[in-house]
Amino acid sequence: MEYEEFEKAVDFFGILTNTSKKDLKKKYLKLSKKYHPDMPEGSEEKFKELQDNYELLNRYMDSFAYSFDEEEFKTQFPSFTNYKNWR
């Protein structure tokens, strides 16, 4: 995977910041209805591009390595850090 391909896929889905696989799938389903060849705005080419980009982002998300330290936890779940005795 090249970074340019990754960047193109992120732009295609309109991802501006962190997103979950669940949110990515929602965007994919919404866009698949829009770009399906049977729809007015759809085409085989655009639908194929959507599928390729979705697969690329899923591969990236599946192979992402998580850091299990306190900083990463606070970044992922900022609401938990508001408690006085969260440790």
C-alpha cells in the first residue's frame, strides 16, 4: 500500500479525523447506494473505486497496532479521564 493510495481513499470517504470501522461501514453503505451502477449518479467505475478504497481502509484498520499505555487510553477515551479516581 502506498501513502498516496491511502490518502486518496481517506479523501474519497471524506474522513477528516479519527473514525471507527463501524462509522466507515456506514459511510460505505451510504456511498454504495449513491454510486451503484443502477442509480442516477452511479457508474461501474465509481462503484469499483468505492469498493477498492473501502477494502484498502479496512486492511489498514485491521493491521493497526494499538498502544496500551495510559496516554493512548486517554486519547481514545477522553471522557474516562474526567473521573477523579479513574486509576
